[in-house]
Amino acid sequence: MARKPAAGKTATDEVRENRPPRLVSSRVIHLATLLRRTASLAYKREFDLASSEWRILVLTGEFAPLSHGELTELASLDKGQLSRGVTALVDRGLLMRTRNRRQAQIELSHEGRVLFDRIMLLAEERNRQLVRGIPEADVEVFFRTVEQMMRTAKELFRAEQGR
């Protein structure tokens, strides 16, 4: 049974006072959300791309050719969002659907490759701004730490799937 908050306090106050001070997952999720929202505003302004569209375009640029299933998993979008985003990008001439023997594949068109390169230039500039003022050695430690956390998170995920 849930405990009632102390007199004069809300349940939110209780949670704030009693939660662990540093949950890695909360901080990483908050940072990722801020970065994604900032990127979405920039890519909408500069390239007229919706959030799902720039994510699809960037992932396709990095990993093509991709099936719809592979892209759905990489982009963490539901099938409907992915389908609408791919269709919009195909209609704009930025993506192509090709077919191999087994399934449809998604690739960048020439125009899509040009836009991908422009997006990456803006992303690199945003990255420089993000780490400005942080010593290079600290940035390297950050990357090594994140890589280790990602390996551990994948192990935890596989363990949870097996339960």
C-alpha cells in the first residue's frame, strides 16, 4: 500500500526528496530528449524535415541499404510513423525503395545523399558547441564510459528478454 505524503507535502515533493540523487538512466534520457528536440527544431528550420523524417534520413545515410524492419528498430519508431516518414521522403525524392530477391530496401537517392551531408555538417557543428569548454581528455573519457554503459545495457536487455 502506498504511503501518504507528510502533512503539507505533495506526492511529487515526497518523490523529489526520496529519490536516489543520480540515476544514470534519467540523466541520459533527459540529455537525449534535449538533444533530439534541439535537433528537430534545427532540421525543421534548415531543411523542412519532421523529427521522424530526419531520423530516418540520417539512419539510412549511415546504414543503407535497410529493410523497413531494420529501420523501424534503429529509429525506435512504430511501423506507422516509419511508413509515413519513408513515404514523405520518397515523395520528396530523398529516399528510394529498391527490391532485392527477398524484401524492399531503403536507400538514399542522390538528393538524399546531398541533404544527408548537409545535415551531418550541421550535426558536427552542434556537437562542437555541445562539448565546447570541456577538456578533450574528459570528452574521451565520456565516450569510453558511454560505450561501456551501452555494452552493459545490451547485456541487461538480453538478460531481461530471457526471463
